[in-house]
Amino acid sequence: MGVSLKDPAVQSYIVYSAILALKLIALSSLTGMKRITKKVFANPEDAAALKGKVNLNDPEIERARRAHLNDLENIPAFWLLGALYVTTGPVAAWATLLFRVYTVSRFIHTFVYAVVPMPQPARGIAFGIPYFIKWYMGIQVILHYAAAL
């Protein structure tokens, strides 16, 4: 069975992968906007050009950076596992639900981490749900292809 761009599961994977890529871009912009708004920069030349100061420990900016780093650590694994998962021929509605919940959870994670920090377990839940979705997809890929060996 080949993978087809006409497969609704593949189309869903493409849509949610694109949304997550745009989210990564937006998070770097969030950090930059916070730096400009607070006039707090990581590099002396930026501070001089924008009449600010160098500070590598601003809590609000560091939160945005950590949220971005968390996405950079987690979203590429989704891209890989999701791409492999669609090759197993999953039920399109189930695959779409997994991709959608993963994406929404990553947005919630960023929101409760960097936009409006909330006490735990909000961030932990928003991290845990997509974490388990990646594990599920990875295990399904292994089971599917190990059975064929």
C-alpha cells in the first residue's frame, strides 16, 4: 500500500504539520517582540542599536525562549513519527484526531508556558498529551512494520 496525497490522513498530516511549522516561526517572533518591548537584548549591538540593555536573565523573555526550545525539541519528532504513521494506513478520522489534539495541545502548552503562565499541572498536561500521542504513533509504526518482517 502506497502513500497518496489524496489520502485524508496524509492531507490532515500535511495541514497540521504546516500549522506547527508556522507556530515555530511565531514563537521566535514572540521572543523578539518581548525583547523589543522590554528593550532587553542578548547582544550588545542590538542593545546599542535599539537603545536598550543586555540582559540574559529576563524571566519573561526566558520563558518565551524556553517555550520555543520546547517546541524545537518536540515538534520535529511529531513530523517524523506522523509521516511514518500515515504510511501504516491509519483510519483517517483517528489520524486526524491525533494530529488535531497534538497541535491544539502544543498551542495550549505555549499559552500556559509563555503567554499567560499558569501553575502546574496545566503545562504538564499540555505537554503530556502530545508526548503520549508521539509514543502511540511510534509504537503503531513499529508494530505495523515489525509484523511484516
